Amino acid sequence: MKVVDLRGHAEELAADPYPYYAKLREAGPAHLIRTADVERMWLIVGHEEARRALADPRLSKDWKTSGMWEATADPINANMLETDPPHHTRLRKLVAGEFTARRIEALRPKVQGVTDELLDAMTSTGSRTADLVEALAFPLPMTVICELLGVPDLDRASFRAWSNEIVAPTGAEPEGDAVRAMGAYLAELVADKAASAPADDLLSALIRTQAEDGDRLTRDELIGMAFLLLIAGHETTVNLISNGVRALLTHPDQLAALRADFGLVDSAVEEMLRYDGPVENATFRFTREPVEVGGLVIPAGEPVLVSLAAGDRDAARFPDPDRFDITRAAVAGKGPGHLAFGHGLHFCLGAPLARMEGRIAVRTLFERCPDLALDPDGGPLDWLPGLLMRGVRRLPVRW
């Protein structure tokens, strides 16, 4: 089996992975690859194959039992993204009982209010330029997820540094330092919350929640859940907003269509998610037994990456897939069809919240700044490294 060596292409892949994925798809839906971090793993790039793999119980999410890497006892690993049924089923049921549509919908006025406040601040400085990540894309979802969880005093500067190093490692810190620091921080946060008077926030509810059989989340599971909700609740939405705005600003015809009819904002957000979504590849899966993908057999005990980005540019599923078309979902009339939030048991629990934040942020931004454009003096874009997250650290804009 030929190994596709990606070690010399990290910068090009970070800036624009789609031509690489297109070449791989032409040769087949799955490939054995090598990166600077992993000597051998499989990458699935076809849309249908990706969708099947995301729902295939033969592909385990629990790396701690895979034998691939040394397992650690860090509590932040006790989250449902890194577990399989029946453990995953139990955790998801306990969390889903509190992460309700009513609780999410109740946040709508908060999302709009925070968006308005951030744009007030951005546009009142006297300057006509800003970094949109710093001004809107980061603080909006961070403020909202903290409101949801009930941790308004979160040390955001430290948390952002740890979070960035975990999801897009730079190598600037010794491996594992950010994980340990965040684990210690969240352990103290959960302990403080448990000792406080009961409140009407999600973290308090998770501490109190109890299933009919008396089951409840353990201390480590609460820490793991806080980690997952905080990371997933802000990192992905940061990149949804910044990637989506960047796509609009580089496709003036689509931006003009949105400005002419803000009723297209729902469809526009779905196309942002498909065209250049925030998660490039799903977190690792591991084959429990040999699994056939597109005529290839992936042996048991192998790490597998399912490429959401590659699957969402597959012409077999999306006509003219490299074209950014904000009417695509509306015209299709049968749901978004993209994989940006995953598929199957691990479909993103926070998808409704992310969609709400994206729709409100994009609409309000272009209503307030109708002449928004990329800042030509903003310098080159600084892309997030690695194969997990897709986005930029800064997005210089002017208006």
C-alpha cells in the first residue's frame, strides 16, 4: 500500500487543503497517509464513505483502549467525544436531558445583545479597521458558552491560550502542559460550582442531574464535560464566523445577494459550514476489526481520520463543489447534507447553538457594516496548524 506523505506540505495544507483532498478523492475515497505527528493513519475523503464511517460502530472513538497511544488518567478525557456505547450513550443521555432546545432558545436575546455590544465597541474606536477574530468571532461564542455554563468569571486569556494549544498545537509549549493546566483549572471550577448555591445554568444542572435509576455524572465526568462544552462551544464557532465572513468577503456576488435579502442568512450559514467549515477532520477513530472502505481494507487497530472538509467538497454529493453558493441549501430543499457537525452517535450536540450564533453574528455584522471588506494592509493570513481545526488566528477587516 502506497503511503501518501504529507510531512512536507503542512503550510500549504493549512492555507488551502482542498486541492490536495481533490487529488486524493480522484484516486480513491480512502488513503494511507503520514504526517509529522503520526507515522501511519488512514484518511477518508469521499462524502458517502465519510458519512458511513462516522456512523460505523466498528470504528471506536475511545483512544484509551485502542492500544495506539499511552492512556492517561486526566479527567478531561472523561468526555463523551472520547467514548463508545454504552458509556457514550449514558453520558449523552445525562447531558442531553439538560442541553435542551428551550435552554438554547432562551439564549437568543443574549446572543443578539452580546453581538450588538461587541460591534458597538468595534465601530466606536474611531478606527475603520479591526481584527474580526478579536473583535467578534472569539468573544461572542466565549461569552455565550460561559453564560450557558454559568462561569462568567472564566480566565479567558489563559483559557484561550490553553484551548488554542490543544486544538491547533504550535509546539511552543511542552506537549501536555496545556491539557494539564486546563484540567486543573476545570477541576477547581467544578468544585467551586458544586459548593455554590444551586443556580439555573447548565453546569449547575449537570452537577445536580440524576437519571431515573439514580445515575449521575462523576467528578471526572463533570470535568470532562466542562472541557468538551467549553472547547467545542467556542473554538468551532470562532471559525464558523471567521471562515464564513472571509468566504463572503472573497465572493462579492454572494455577499451582494445576502445584503439584498437577509432572509438567505440561514442558507448562507449552511453553505459556510459546507464550503469551509470549522472542523477539517473529525477526531481520531480506531478500527476494532478490518473495515472495507471504497475497495480498500483498513486492518484492525488502525487510526482513522474522517475528513469532513474533503467530504463536503465531493462532487458526487455536491454539484460544482468548489463554488460558494449561499442559495445551495435553500434550492436543494432537503436539508443541508453537509458533514460539518459530524454524523451518527457523535453528531454535534451544540449544532443549534452554533447555527444561531452564526446567523445572528453574520446578519448583524453586515447590517451594521454594509461596506465591510478585507483589510489590504492587514498582512498575510495566519492559518491554524494541524489537521483538526480550519481557520485563521486573525482576520483583518475594514469598513
